[in-house]
Amino acid sequence: MLPHRTGQLNIVGVIYNLTSSQFGETSSNTDGQQMLDSMIIRGRQDLKIQGPRLNLTKEDKMMLRHGTDRRLEPIITPPMPLMEVTLKHSCCLVRSKGS
């Protein structure tokens, strides 16, 4: 997955295609060309995750409460160069390792 711009991304689900080809079995299309038979299954999975169970107060223990979960809300930042820092005798040397 390659983001096209910076900001916050909210992932709410996944949509996918599963494809299977049956080797050795071919069929002819209207042009008379031989093609492999294949099967495509489309799927969708909505992602709803709960945060950690809150269990600090008596009220939290009595009720089923969950904290916020930000695992599916990444913040996309612009590319940053890699930096290397080396400390030598209380002097700092900084080198760029490229982007």
C-alpha cells in the first residue's frame, strides 16, 4: 500500500479477490482461443477492533468498557531522510544516510 498524500488514514475494512486456476482444463472462447478455467471469489471483511478493557475503577469493573484503539488510524508523514548520530568524546557528529 502506497499513500498518495500525508494525513490521517482510517482503515475500516479490507476488500479482496481470491483467484484459482485449474491447471490442465481449458475452454474455448467465442474467437476459438484456448483459455484456462479460473474461479474468482470476492470477499470483504469489516474491521471493528476494541481497545483495551478498562479495569481501573469499580465502575469500570462492573461495566464492560473499552478504551480507544488507534491501531487502524495511522498518521502518514512525508518521507524523511535517515540520520545517523555518533557521539565521540562529548562531541556530536551527524551524518545523512540519504532518503
